[in-house]
Amino acid sequence: MKTTRYGATAPMPESLRHFMRSGHHPARSLPCPHCGVAAHKPCQVPSNGRVLAEPHPQRVAARARTVACCPACQVEPTVPCHNNGRALEGGAVHHQRYTEADRSAA
């Protein structure tokens, strides 16, 4: 017979879980569009599965696109950055949007 001292534990809210993962890059909260790993998992080299210390640039760009407005082209979160009305190639974002995403995370 198994006894528990405090009973069933309550699940941790997702908003707190992100802060508890200290030391991980904030972009790991999203799945990687380059290598396809799930959220909260480290990026891998697609050809051999080697785990990378830092997330792929595409994952970092996806996070910036998801959480921050772009000061350069004045688009809202989730809207791709553009230059003269044309979306930036490969889902890239302006460097100001990275700064804004880091500022909003702090």
C-alpha cells in the first residue's frame, strides 16, 4: 500500500513553468520549424540527430515573430516582417524585432 503525505499535487500553470526552466533559451518554448523537435526540447541536427546547445536561427525568428511587434515595419505579433510590402525571405525578421522580443520576455 502506497501512502502519500500531501495527497495529489496540483499541476503547475504554464506561465510559471516557463520561468522555472531557467538557463534555457526562450525560443525553446516553441517547436522548431527547422528540425521539427517539439516545444521545450533542444534542437537537433536533422541529418544525424546530434543535440545542439543553442536553438536554430529559424526557431529564434519564429519566437520573435510570435511574441513581439516589429518596430521597423510596424506589424503585430504573428504577422511576418516585410520590406516595401513584400515578406522577408525565409521567414526572417528585422533585428529590432529580436530586441523587442527579448525586452518583452524580461
